[in-house]
Amino acid sequence: MRQVGSREDQSLRALIARLIDETKAYAKAEIGVVKATAMAWVSPAKIAVPLIVVAILLLQAALTVLVAALGMTLAVWLGTAGGLAVGAVIVLAIAGLLAWIAISRFSKAPR
């Protein structure tokens, strides 16, 4: 039977203390790896995110010009206001269809 304060008891305490210290060191090292990985992603993202935003804005401007051109083409038969209105309705219908498809995909996703 072991007595409290015996050599074996002190050895067990030392082992547990070493285990706790090594676990803390391991956790700190893992946190360091996660931080380094995050910083490796942040640096390229600082440049990439604004470029993507600008690209999306340019795409939106190009689509606006395209819809206006469609409307002006239809204006030959429907008048200026009618052509632009029909062009806008066509684009809104396409947007609605895309939104409907996206929503249906989300509803089919596993929960």
C-alpha cells in the first residue's frame, strides 16, 4: 500500500505536472501554427479581395450597359421607354430564375 507523500506518490505528481506542462506547450505550438496559417492567407487576401470587389463592380457596370443596349435595340419597335422597360423585365426574369435555382439548391442541402 502506498503512503501519502511517498516516493512513488511524488513521482506520480511529477509525471502529471510534466504531462500538464507538455500539453500546454503543445497547445501553444498548435495555436502558433494556426496563427501562422491564418497570416499566410491574410497577406494575399489583402490584395485579392479589393481586386475581386472592383471586378464585380466592373461586371455590374458592363451588364448595365448591355441591358441598356438591349433596351435601345428593342426601342426600334417599342419606343425608347418601352424598349428599356422590356430589357429590364428580361433581366429581372433572369435574376429571379437564378435566385429560384439557388433557393431550391439550399432547400435540398443536408441539414
